[in-house]
Amino acid sequence: MTIAHYIAMVAACMLIGACGATGQTKGGTRSEMAPAKLAVLVYQRFPFDKAAESGNALAAVARACADLEVPNSWIVRESVTGDSKVLSFDPFDSFAQIGEAYAKWGPIYAADAELGRFQAQINGAMA
């Protein structure tokens, strides 16, 4: 297993523990039918020769999305040493919210050609 797999396992365990800890508080009771909190983990690996290009494109996407109303937020963690790797966490409240967010991203990319170009650069730079 690579370090990214260990990071993903630790993040999943932390999310499971956090959900269990919030269930033990004295706040309102949660219905058994309510969906659990979810996180979509995305692992991306870039070749060494495309690391700068992918980093610039990731930063440009973040800047472009700061001015837009996007359907979800995300957290990006980049490797400091070794290969250029990125692990992003997309938090959601339900599977339905995941579907809604993915459905809304298509029109966002279609409306903003620059954002679509940056995303194409990221996809093209992956190993």
C-alpha cells in the first residue's frame, strides 16, 4: 500500500469516529433513516514533468470557483515530498446531495470556458 492509501484509510476512520462522537452528544436525536455524513475522496497522481502544470491548474480552478456559486466545497492536500500527488475531500450530507452536485457541475463547466480548460489541463496531466 502507498502512503496515499494509508491517508485515505485514516481519513475514513476519522470520519467514522466523528460521526459516532456526534451521536453521543445531548443534542437532538437523529432518526435512524437519516443518511450519514459522507466524504468523497479523490486521489490524483501527476508525473514529475507535469507537476508544475497541474499545480497551476489546481490553483486556477480554486480561484475561479471562489467567484462562482458552486454546489459543493472541497479540501485539497498535496504531497510535500516524492511524486506529485493530490488527495481531495469533498464533504456531503447524503448520497442525493452528491448526485445533485455532480449534476450541477456540468452546466458550470459549460458556462465558464476557462474553468473547463483548467479542468482539462488537470485531467491531461494525470498519470
